Amino acid sequence: MNDAQDVQGRTQTAADGALLDAYSEAVASAAETVTPSVVHIEVRRRGARGGALGSGFVFTANGYILTNSHVVHGADAVTVSLADGRRFPGELVGDDPHTDLAVVRVHADGLVPAALGDSAALRPGQLAVAIGSPLGFQTTVTAGVVSALGRSLRSESGRQIDGVIQTDAALNPGNSGGPLVDSRGRVVGVNTAVIAGTQGICFAVPVNTAKFVAGELIRDGRVRRAYLGLGGQDVRLAPLAARRMGLDQDRALLVTEVAPGTPADVAGFEPGDLVTSYGGEEVRGVDDLHRALTAAAVGRRTRVGVLRDGRRLELAVVPAEAS
């Protein structure tokens, strides 16, 4: 090796080291930011052997905690351990099996609420850090990337959860309900599931969905919602195609599934349709449609803007109440 090659090699090694240092600092900083908000949850159910374990995070200063429905559903007793070691009984405010989200409350001073980010701004490939209590090991940090957006999962209730975040940040039993955060420590998802027998395929419910559900649970103790009976995922619209159709938006909801006999089926929705509006309001994805399908929408005939085979259509749908 000549001198020039030696210098080039040392320069490349130094550059690689700097990149690794930057990555490590980003992960450590994100973890340090959100760790004071992360909690360990222990659940007791009457008649069950032992107890269930999970994670969660404080999101308000007055003690409201987000976690998964499957962690606390049907609990007879909930105990919450804070990051500082204090333990408190947890009150189950409400849970929503359809989105696998729940809110628990503790009455404690000195709580540190996590900052909530914007899951709509996520991009595949960006840093994702998960924190929780896998197998009871509290405040465990794993890191990876946002692998994909717009995935769909079946919740334990059988309802399809749309718009789910896929990540390769390692999750294990006990991580459920913990936060998935970005490089600034802002919560972008609630960790919810892994696919058994695989590695690096894990999922989180988007924080924008969690914000809506948490608000409903705190107010009413449950989420009353309308449903159409379709599954979908967020997609980008080609700018030229959108302009040709007279649309200002750059995103829509792609219909991937229409269940037989449901309001969506009766209204004539088809897989492949692009939903662009609901009741005159723009639909840019799953979260927008979920926000529209509140209890007030049940039984109300509503016009839905759709793109199909290069044409703009309006379908009339009458949502039913979700059971």
C-alpha cells in the first residue's frame, strides 16, 4: 500500500467512526429523552396463573398513561412502576381492543410526560427507537429504522388496524404498550406486536391514532365509532394525476378490502378505489377516515369522494355502529 492509499484508508476509517458515533449519540439522546416517561405495567386477572407484564408511557402531567389494550383488558388489578422506581396502583380509564390501545391513570407527583410527535411525517428508513420492559427487563432500549408505513394488522377483537408502522427495532413480550420514538425522543407509535417466528418484523400503532383514541377514552371510557367495513392504507398520489383530477392533496386512502354485506359493500366500494374525501372533508389517509367515523356518523348518509380507473366518483354510504 502506498502513502496515498494509507491516508485514504485512515480518512475513510475516521469518517466511518464519526458516522457510528453520530448514530450512537442519536439513539442514546432519544432514549434519555423519553426514558423518564416510560413505565412498567403488571396486571393481575382473577383465575389466571401468575400475571401479565407490559409497558406504557406517561403522556400527561396529571398521570394518564398510554399502553396496549391487550396488556390491561379485563384486569382485576394494575400496578405501574415508574422509571424512578416508585410503584402505584393503576386505574384503567378505558381500553379499545379495535386499535389495541388503552389508557391507565396513576395519581402521582413529579411525572414526566413524553412529547408526542406526528406519525404522518414519518419516512421509511428513518431512525426508530423502542423502549419498554421485554420479559420484565425495565427500560430496555432497542433501535432500528421505520421499515414501512401503512401496514394492516388484525387486532385481538378481529378488527383490522390500518396505517400501522413496521419497524425492525427489536420487540419482545413485555414491550407491548411502550413508545416507539424518533431521533428527537418524540413518540411516533405505540409498540403493539411481533410476528412469531420472524426477526426484525415488528409493529406499532401510529401516535396520531393513539392521540384520538386516548382523547375518547379519557372523555367517555370507550370509543364509540361508526364503521364502513373496508380496509385500507395510506398512499401518495402522483402530482400530475392529482392535478388532472382537480385535487390539491398529495395523499389518499387506498381501499384494499371490502367486507361482504357491510355499508361499504352496499355503497359499491371496490378494492383499488382511492378515497379522497368524506362528507366534503379531505381524506389523506386512514387517520382522517377514522376521525370522521365517530358516533355522530352512524346512520348518516354521507358522500364519499373516490378515484377509480382514472375517474372521479361520489359514493353514498350509510355507516353502521361498530360493535
